[in-house]
Amino acid sequence: MKSLVVLASLLIGLSAQAELKIKQFPDDGRDYRPGVDSGFETYRTKSMLNTKKVVLTFDDGPHIINTPKTLDVLKKYGAKATFFVLTENISEKTMPIIKRIVQEGHILASHHHDHQNNNGKSEAQYKQELEKTVTLIAELNAKFGGSNELYYRFPYGEYGSGKLDYHHFNVMKEVSNNVFQENCINFAFWDIDSLDWLSPMSEKDIVSAFRWWKSL
Ligand SMILES: [Zn+2]
């Protein structure tokens, strides 16, 4: 994965969920079907477009240079964000950044263990990686005094392919029950992709990407 940080976007439903303490996905007791239950609007998806609320999210870190720079800017403006990190990037070297994310009041969340498209994985592989990533994120949140809510975002927003014989949400419910004894993994998509992972993108390009999304 070449793009290192930062996908800033409006996060669907996250702040609303936090306020209401309602688990958004996946629904309890529902059997999700590959190739049928997919897309962004099938579920209780909440868009934040035109709500005058903004939730900033950053994907694909922690990165040794870019994540601290992002944290510095957030600190300067007194802003809070959610960091969907790849747990394969967590090491002794990046652990101080994870600690900083949590202790500066941001939400530490999972963007899966690696950044591969999960539609290309077997059920056993997806399950094993999901367990690994959510367990580690929960442990680190507990260790550094972070949120006890677990948030998760699929790499590329990809899941539920009809080519598979399982659906990721069913696995997510199973893992959640095994690891947390409840249906507690909340997952999130996005409204706006700032496209800053494209290279080269100037500040002006990123602003125009935001305007383009808003115009849709
Ligand atoms: Zn990503």
C-alpha cells in the first residue's frame, strides 16, 4: 500500500452513534447474503452531508512522519478526529504515535490488519485477521485510556462480494461475540474522500475535491 496517510472524510454516522449510543452495524440476528447485502444504502447508513457537522477521519496510518504532523495540526486547531489504522503498521516504533492518538482525545479505530481488499480473502483468513485487528485495537484503547467502542472501516469500502461463499458482516458478528461477548463492532463508510492519497495533490486540489463531493 503506497498511500500512507491521509484520507480525511466525513464519517457516516459516527458522531450520531456516539451521541445516541446506538450500534449501527451489523444488525443482530440477521443473516447477510454475499452479492445481495452490499452497497452503502442497504443499511442504517447515516450521511452527514448537509448536516453542518463534520467528522474528520484519517486512514492507513500510523505513519512515522505523517501521523504526528496530522496530530500537530489537529492540536493547533483544537480539533478531534478518528484514526482508522492498519494494525500491521503498529510496531514498537509507531507505538508512541498510537499512544498520542488516544491520549490527545482522538478515537483509535481499525482499518483492518492490512490494506488488501477483503473480497479476495477466504472466510477463515478474514476471520483470523479481523480477530487480530479488533483485539489489538481494543487492548490499546484500554491500555492508553481510550474509547471502549470499537469502530472499523473496510479498506476501499469493499465487502460482501457475490463471488464469496460468506458475508463479512456475519463474520464480524461472530468475531464480535467471541472477542467482546456482544455485537459491538461499529463500522463506518465515508461521505467525502479528500483524494489526498493521490499524488501529487496540492492543498488547492484537495479543497476542490471537497467542493466536488459537496456538489453531488
Ligand atoms: Zn485505506
